[in-house]
Amino acid sequence: METAEVMSVAPGDDEDASRLRRFTVIVGDAAHGGAALRIEDPALLLRLWSLLRATSEQLDSATLSPEGMPGVQRQLEAIRRELEQAVSPPLAAELRQILPWHDTVPSAGALRIECAVLVSWVGSLVVQMLSALAVAQERSQRTSPGR
């Protein structure tokens, strides 16, 4: 992941909407002829990372009963679906390759591993995103008038 840039798009001409900006953070380039690796919704990514870390802490600190495993599985599946919406299609495909969907309820150990993989994967995207934002801010400060 060599390229890091930030794009900002105003979501329409509506006065309220124009005050809000949606940021897309590019964390990689178009390797292998594909599309750039982008974080489409950085705020959602940060929220999901926080949820994943809390879920991981819960899983590590508690004994997971067989009755509780389907609920944790549903929670992780919901987080994964939202993650796929927060990133570009190539990153969503990478996530599906790393953690394929499963139909059966996994064991408590498998849920802990799945959660740890998600925390790590999302955490690496957060680091890339924050690095890209820091570089963009630095460039902006260097090119702003009066500097």
C-alpha cells in the first residue's frame, strides 16, 4: 500500500448537506489492474473497530455458553456486513477471502479467532487511514497561503 490520499466530497447542493463532508481515504493503489483500496466511510470504520474491540474484550473475559454463541455470531456477522459497506469492493473481497462466511454456529474458540482477525484487519485499516489523513494534513499546511 504505497499511495495515501484523501478525497472530500460534498454530498449535494442542500444547505445542511453541504456543511457535511464525506471523506474517502485511499489506502492503496490500483495494484494488479484493480481499483484503489479505499475506506469509503471512515467514521463507520472507526465505530466498527470500537465495537470489535469491545466484543473481543467480552469474549476474552467471559466463558461463552453454547446458548450465547449464536448471538455473538450474529453480532460479528452484522459488523462484517457493515465493514463491507465502509470499504471499497477490493477490500470487501479481501475480507471475505480472509474470513469466509459460514452457515453453522462456530465454537467459542472459532468465534474468538474470528473476532481477533477482524480486530486486527480493521485496526490495520485504521492505522493506514490515520496515516493518510496525517499526510494530507501536512500537505495542506505546507501549501496553505502564509506558510
